[in-house]
Amino acid sequence: MAAALAATAIVTVAGAQTTPPSSPTAAPRAPASSLTRPTPAPKAPNADGFLQRWLLLEPLPIGGQLTESAVRTAVGADDFRNQLTTFPRDGDMVKMGNSQLTWRAVDTLAYNVNLYHFAYALNKPTSNVLFSIATVVHAPRDLTDVRLAIGSNAASVWWVNGREVISIFNDRQTVIDDGVSKRITLKRGANVIRAAILNAGGATDFCARFLDAEHRPIKELTVSLTER
């Protein structure tokens, strides 16, 4: 989507260790050192193939269980499934349960996206939450025998072009390539990547890249926030 980026700033204080109470009157926080506003131009993966441009939905409060059954219940809820039907734009707002949540576009300067910093910056909860995330990967041609390789803190479920390809459960730290999908095909042009990241408490982040048939990072992709 070539829509103009919303002007809402992303702010954070690095190094905070406890979850602050969410308050509509809380003072704004300093700009994040790890998250920036995306530029209009598509972005290549980094030198190790990690995708660094994402749309993040503000965190949705949920129960703190990270078992497979609890995660499946969370991502199977109508509110969550309904927001998967259309690709979001920066600044779009959605209602999930009793929460009115906003999609925000970010580039990360690291290989991973720090969701704790993202939520803390916005005075949003960081524990017992679900983050919905999305991006678009553009392939120069059909790429076969590709694997999506991810890490997340904590549980996560991932879809490529509407098809679930990988899921990991329980409390865990982000480890590069902790979960690797079966072989899939990235079609020529736009491929939509979506995921749900669930956190019970403490730090929360994720990373994602594509690997070729020889398990080498694929770097001939471009990443944008538009399907065109």
C-alpha cells in the first residue's frame, strides 16, 4: 500500500525492566533508539537477510497463558481473525474486544523488532498481550523451496499469503531461526507476511528472515508496506 505514513511518533525509554501501568495521562517518552519511521522507498533485508520493516498493531490485552491451546484460542477469536482479512495501513484503527488499537509502521535498526520498547513507548501494556504484525515481501521471481525462519519472545503463529506456515509455543527467548517452516514458494511480486506474537511478561521481540534450499539467507527481496 502506497499510503502516506501517519505522523504519529514512536517513543520509548530503553532499558526499562518493569511494566508500567497504562494511563491515558502518562507523560510521553523519549524517541526509541532502535525503531524509526520507514522511508517511502522499499527496504532490502539486512546483510543476514532479516526483515526490518513492519506494521505493528498496538498490544491487545489477553490472558497470560502461552500453551498451544491458549495461543490457538487467542488467534482463533473472531476479533483477531477478522483483522486478518484486509492488509492494514499505517494509522488504521481496529476494535478488538474493548480495545481500540492503531497500526503503526516501523523500521528496526537491529535484526529484531523490540516489541517491549514499542509498547512501553506508547504507555501500553507489555505483559499478557498479543501483538499483531504484518509486512509485504516482494520477490523478483517465483522462489521455490524457501523456508520462513523466525524467533520470538514468546509464543507466535505465522502466516504467508494467508496460509499458516509455522508456530512456536510456551515461554521462550528470541533465538535466531528458532522455528523454521516447511518448504514454501514465494510468488513473483508481493507476498504478505503476518504473525501474532504473544507475551506473558518481561521482554518481548521477534525476528524473521527467509532461507533458501541450502539454508542461506535470501537477500534478493524487497520489503514494503504495500501489496503493489
